Amino acid sequence: MIKKNISRRSFIKKTGVITSIISFSSPSIFSSSTDDKRIIVIGAGLAGLSCAYELDRAGYNVLLIEARSRPGGRVSTFRDQFSDNLYSEMGAEYVDSTDMYVQEYCRRFNLKILPARQYDGIYVRGNKLSMDRIRSGIDNLPYNGSTKGKLFGQEVNYIQKWIDLVNKKGINSEEVQALDKLSVEDILKEGGAPNDIIELYTYANATESTTIPSKISALAMILSNIKTSGFNENTVEGRIFGGNDQLPKMLAKKIENRIKYNSPLLRLDHNSDGLSVTIKDNGKQIKISAAKCVLAVPTTILKDIEIYPKLSNEKIKCIHEQAYGHAMKIAIQFKKRFWDNSDSLGARIFTDTVLRRVYHFSIDQPGPRGIMLSFTSGKDAIKLGKLSNVDRDKITKNTFSKIWKDAPEFWERAVSKYWNEDKWTKASYTFSAVGQKNFREILSKHQDPVYFAGEHTAIQRASMNGAIESGFRVTDELKKAMNNL
Ligand SMILES: Cc1cc2nc3c(=O)[nH]c(=O)nc-3n(C[C@H](O)[C@H](O)[C@H](O)COP(=O)(O)OP(=O)(O)OC[C@H]3O[C@@H](n4cnc5c(N)ncnc54)[C@H](O)[C@@H]3O)c2cc1C
């Protein structure tokens, strides 16, 4: 045990296992204040950026440490890979009307949000279906037990019993909370849903949970049905006009002297007096001391960082077990926008093929070239993720040709990004798995002087908005803690 009144210097010496200790003395980074007010934020995704930016605005002495050479984390706009200044979102894409933190930052930084295109067509079980004909009830989805007139939300008919239970007994009742022991598949089966509906849910829910219905908590699914009207084919989604990376870049610019890139955190030593972080910098290990630290990295990364003394057992359990799905994006540059031809199924397609969601991305960019984006997840992302780029391309091209016969003629190049193989993410984004209802609360709880941000700690998890929400939450927690110092 480390004694509480040990000085920071001797504490760091006693707990460090470092080959070389170099004091970090760049004046541009740690300005005049003493250790007592320093806050180190780890991870320049939207969670870490918003936290560091808000703390800086409030007058705190912040240092933001990032493993990569760029800000944004899972917000990643590819710009150099395409011709004619085309770009593509390879990570976070959509901003909803309820995403108040993103909307507020966009207003503050004069970034416009451009509505995305709605679904035009469906390609499932080898059938091409027009969305208009599905909407108007002329054509049916080829899934046993589905309701006419809609694509998304087909599961609702089979979960009414539990929606009624929540309305009658309340969210916090034992009966409702017990749903966390069951999966979405369990309750759909119990509610009489045919296997087809369970399969369709996998695809319809693919971007929300990036996994399969047998892994998702039934409680999370029922509550999301009650709290929100649910995503459907008429939901208007937006994207930041000109590329989502502008938001993290704007935040980073505001605090550019306070960010240190290419410096992964290796180790954190802490006690009630303060802490030291060990980072890699130009091949060397260096230590930096501070009063507080915010860890804003995914739990898939956090689990491999050495932290002494260890975090609480419940926190360690959640860090190791937090569920994430699999996600991949594939951007394809075409010579011509053949999807606008009159005989095409359309420019935004829902499909049960490995591509899952395919849509014209470059709607705000001039042609004639254009980018089609596939957002695939779950088993299909795993399957493609195991392949070489050449084999990924082959399967993608072949699948495109089934949906649009003209695709091979205009195909130029494909670029893929599989987030589960990304060194600094190793995941897609969190979902609430069976038995994980308390995880968010445990993961977000601070263990002074260590604080936790990131989408996995947010109420609106798995989103840019959630990441920023967590940045604001930790800023508030730190302001309270620092005022008492
Ligand atoms: C394919 C995909 C599609 C998505 N689509 C949407 C969408 O449409 N809408 C939406 O709102 N959200 C979407 N998301 C989710 C959204 O991207 C995330 O919820 C959000 O960006 C997470 O931000 P964060 O700051 O919590 O984590 P991250 O963005 O992962 O930031 C963590 C940062 O920590 C850094 N880091 C890691 N290890 C270390 C280390 N050891 N030392 C220092 N730094 C380290 C990383 O490099 C990274 O910059 C999507 C995500 C993916 C992957």
C-alpha cells in the first residue's frame, strides 16, 4: 500500500519501473502553473478533446496526450486516398437532430450539417425492392412475420408485452430490470417472432449494435424502444458539410499548444496526492506528473495500460468485459455516378449481403466521379476483416455488381477501414450486452485522481454526441474536485 501522505516525487520514484526518466519541460505545453493544477487528458478523440478544450476555456492547465499523429480518433475522414478532392467518412458519420452537444459545437464553430439521403432500395435474399413500393405496401419484405409498409422496427410487434410491462411497473422495477439477463433473441422468441424477424433485426440494427441479437441485452432494446421513437426509414440523418473531421480539428486547433501527438500512454501511477503518466515519446519513455488525469480511451485499450495502484475490482471487470461489436467501412471511387441512372435500384440501399448498408457518400461533392460507401458490421465485418485488401475488393466488387450491373464498368478503387484491427481502437463502439446494465455507471465513476471519459461512459453511448457528453461530465467533475484542492 502507498501511504497517503507520501510526496508526489517519492511516490513516483517508488512506483516507477522506467528505464529513463526525463522531465517534461516544454514551456509551450506546461505553462506557468504548479503541479497542483495540472490535468492530463489521455486520448484526443471527441471525448478527450471536448474535455481538454472545456477545461482550457475554464482556465485549467491541461495537457492532451494522443497516440496517433492526428486528433479525432474514431472520427476519421479519408481525404488523400481519392481523386478530385473527394473524401469519405471511414468512422463516425451521422449526426441526429437529438445530438445536442455535436449540434452546439457545430453552431459554435460555424459548421453546417447536411441532411443525408434516405433509403431508395432494398436488396435482400436476392430480391431488389424499391423503398417507395415497400412504404406504400405494394411490395412486402421477403421475411416471414414482417409488417407491410415499413423496413425498420419489425420487431416491435413481438415485444409489446415488455413495453406494456415498463409502462405498468416502471423502468426500475425488478421485473423490468430482470430483462438484462435475457438477450434480444430470447425475448423475440418468447414473443412469438419467427426466425426471419430475428435475422432481419440483425441487419436492421446493424449500425446501432454491430453484433447479433443473441448478444444484445433485452433490457437495452426495450428501453431504447420506449425512450426514443426508434430509428426508422424516415429518420433524417445529417453529416457535417465538408467532412466530420472538421469538428475534432477545430477543437484541436483551439488547444494546439496543449496537445502532444505520437505519444501513447503506457503506465499511470497515482495516489491521493497526484499522479504520473509514462508515455512513449520518440522511442523513449518519459514521465509527466499532474494533479489529475482523464482516461478517454476505449476499454479495449485501457485494459492493457498498467495502472498502479490497480483500479477497483468492479471497474477492472467492466473494462475487460465491456462489449463492442465489429465495424468496417469500404469506400469505393467510381468514374461515374451510375446509381443515379433511371434503371438503378437507387443511391442508398439496405442489404443483407456482406456490404449491409451501401450509399452514395459524395452527395455534397461535384462529379462526375463519386464515392459509394459500405458500412458493414457484425459477422460480415469479421468475415471481410480476415481477408487481404485484394480479397476484400473482389468480394465488394462482386456484391456491387449484383445490386448495380454497371458497377464493374465504372469501378476505380476501393479503400477499407476495419476498426477492430486499428491499433488504437481495437473495437467499433460499445453496445449493452446481456448482463451489462450497470457497466456504464461503473466505467464512468472516477477514482480520484483518475477520471474516465469516452463514449463507453456516456448515456448516449456509441456516438460522437456521447463522447462529447462524457467530456462535459468529466469537466464538471474536475471543476468540483479542483476547487476543493
Ligand atoms: C465505423 C464507425 C461508424 C460510426 N458511426 C457513427 C455515427 O454515424 N454517428 C455517431 O455519432 N457516432 C458514430 N460512431 C461512434 C463514434 O465514432 C464514437 O462513439 C466516438 O467517436 C468515440 O469517441 P471517443 O473520444 O470516446 O473515443 P475515440 O474516438 O476512440 O478516441 C480515443 C483516442 O484515444 C487515442 N488512444 C488510444 N490509445 C491511446 C494511448 N495508449 N495513449 C494515448 N492515446 C490513445 C486514440 O488514438 C483516439 O484518438 C461510429 C464509429 C465507428 C467505428
